Amino acid sequence: MAVIELTGAGLTPDSLAQIASGAEVMLSADGLEDMRASHDILTTAQSEGQPIYGVTTGLGPLVGKGLSGDAQAEMSRLPIRG
């Protein structure tokens, strides 16, 4: 099975199906740099106390509810756990 390289663009339905079927996934250098830049933006906003949907706030009808540090950590794990 092919190695699927994630670049931040151009992910096809076929590639996604291969990943779901167990294909090896590799993050490109550009993709990793983009991820780091996004992370830096989020951590800066978070440290400044800016509300960030789904990170420092609840989701949907709970968007107006601020989350504590422990709740923020739990919220970040929810998409992974499903």
C-alpha cells in the first residue's frame, strides 16, 4: 500500500479511503510548518484570553460558556476519541 503524504492541499477521496484502510501517512515538511504556524496562532490567542470556538469555549449552544484549563484539555481530546 502507498504512503500518503499530507501537504495541506489536494487530499482526494481515494487517498482518504486508503488512509481509512490503514495506509501509512506522512506529513510533508511544508504541512508540518503550516501546522506549527497554526498552533502558534492558537496558543498566542489562548494566552491572551481570546475566545476560540471549541478550544476555550463550548460547542454549538454552549459557545458562550468559557472552559477551564482542564475542560479545554478534555475538549481538545474529544475529536480524537470520537
